[in-house]
Amino acid sequence: MNSEKHIKVTGYSNISWKDAIVKTVDEASKTIKNLKSITVLEQRANITGNKIVEYMVDLDISFQIEPFQIEQPTDDTDNM
């Protein structure tokens, strides 16, 4: 059976919303295995002096959950 988990992550960029998305997925992939998909939940921006200075995105990131495996005892006998 395949299962996936979803987490909400916020990313930032001073270049664009697309850059914020790409950087966030890249960062998430460094610590989360089996990334599957993203959904952009929200886009926001901070403005200073009539200019956008920071782009923000909220992402729903999904990843495949690895099946739980019970370690089987080995037949090796410890000769101490």
C-alpha cells in the first residue's frame, strides 16, 4: 500500500514567486526523501517604497512514506 504525507512549508525570495517555489523545493529535498508533488496554497509579498522587496509562498509538499520494515533476526551466533 502506498501512502503519502503532506507538510506546509513557507518559502521566501527577493527575486520572484517562482524563485521562492524552486528554492523551497530544493531545500526540502535535502532533508525529505521521495518528494512527490507540491501545491501552491498562497502567494504574498512585502512592499517597501511601492516596490516588492520579498516574495513569499506557502506550499503543500507531499512525499511518499517508506513502508515500515521489521528487522528479522539473523542466524548468526555471537561467539564471544
